[in-house]
Amino acid sequence: MSNMKVELLVVPGCRHTDPAYALLQQVLADLRVGAAVSTVTVSTAEQAQQLRFLGSPTILIDGVDPFPQPGQRPALACRLYPGVDGPAGLPARAALSSALTRAAQPSFPAVPTSAPSQEQRQRSEAAPAITDITSGR
């Protein structure tokens, strides 16, 4: 269904690593999305800055954190997600499912996002004209 890239970013010894990995696998299986999950261990402040790591565990889908936390700065820390019963160490299953579903959808722009390239114009101009055979034109 998709070639999405799913990464699980964690700090060494994070107690939520295994449950987060299991949750990702379960939701991907439920959605029938064939994406491999890779685990990335973040062990330095420099890595945290470079990866925009907001705490462990962080899930990235095609390089994007689907659970942004405005104002939070990258750090080697534990991460909390909003939950029904208060903050939790994992995102809610429904929220993760929704994020993965959105990411798995093909993107078909309804209108062209830019003018056709010179090559596209040349191909279009070189294409044979379509003749309406019912009217003889």
C-alpha cells in the first residue's frame, strides 16, 4: 500500500521502546501498510538537535513527527503524549492509526502545482491531434 519510512527514535534504556515498537507493528498490520520500522538510538545532544528529537520515544513517518509539540525543544529526555487519562509514554493508538493512514494516502494534486516544463510542453505539442470521427473533424 505504501513505501513510507517509519522510524522509532529512542534514548538508550527507554522503557517505552518495546511497547512503542509493538504498537507501531500492530497498527501497521491493522492498516495493512507494508512499512518496515527502524529504531534509531539517540545518545547525544547533537543528535537530538539534528533529528529534532522531542524525547523518547519519537515516531517519524517519512521524516515527519506526526505529534508536534509546539514550543518544545529537542532534548535527550522522556516524551509524553496526550492521553485520555492524562499524559502517557506512547501516542494513543487511534492517533497513531490516523497519522499512518494519512501518510499512506497517495498525493494527487487536484490542479497542477506549477507551469508545465519545457519538456512537457514539447511532448504535448508533438502529440497527435485527436480527431472526432463522428463529426469528421
